[in-house]
Amino acid sequence: MVAVQRGRRHEDERDLSRALPVYDSEKGPELQMMGAAYKVDSRIAIPASELVFRFARSGGPGGQNVNKVATRVELSFDVAHTSCLTDDERARVLAALRTRLTREGILTVVADSSRSQWRNREEAIERFLALLRAALVPRKKRTPTAPTGASRARRLARKRLRGARKTLRRRAEDEGN
């Protein structure tokens, strides 16, 4: 039965086309979103089912809200075992983000700057996508270059000039040694 009161839907009538939360009772306050995907670039989209959200109480300003509401968001993504990256992309991400990964290859992004859990969740997703985009950019190969003959000559001329200046600074009695 669909009950409408003052233009609002009751909780028993939900829009199932949006992402649905899936709770895992063994792991505590975790949330996995099903049904949506986040675009990293034109070729890569991360399914929301591969992102795991944890919520906790956040510190800082906020009055009693801090003690009541779990607004801190921790987003986890298993880079080492994801199916949406090719082997080359996975290796590039693992190498670029190696300092931010756990031993198991899980990337964790924490957001707790806002008093709203929703805004913190959005911020965590944005930062996660920005990290992935930056990690997937192929690095340019450094081509080693040698100094030109003229630049070597200029460097040696400057060294001779500097040495001559220093010898002029010496006192006359020091030159006898």
C-alpha cells in the first residue's frame, strides 16, 4: 500500500532505482553501496559495490552533535583485487599509492571536515577519485642529458674566478705557508 501524506512518501515506499545500502552485521558500522558506479575517466568506472564505507564519531567542533552522530567517513577500496582495473593500471596505482595502501593493497580515504555525514561521504569519494586519476596518469620517462661543452667551460671559468677572489682575500703572511 502506498500512503502519501502531505506530498511525502512513507518509509515503506522507497525508490529502489537509487543505490541501496548493504549492512554487514559482522563488521560493525560499515556500508557498501550497490547499484551505482563512479567514473574515474572515460574508460574506467568503479562500481559502488567495491567501495566500503565505515562511519565513526568525528572529533572537533560541533557541540553535542559530535557525541551523537557518526559523521566521520572512512572509504576503503581494494586496489589489489579489483576487477575494474587492467593489470597495467593496477600495477601503476599500486606503485603510485604504495605509501597510502595497507599491506593487503587496500586504499583508505578518511573525511571528517564537515558536520554532515553525507558531505563527508561525498568529500571522501571526490578525494578517492582524484587519487585514482592522479595515480593512473602515466609518468614521463626521464631522458638523461649531458651538459654542453659551453656550459662546462662557463662553470670552470666561474670556479677559477671564485678561486682567484679567495686568494686575494688572504693576508700577506698566510701566503708564505
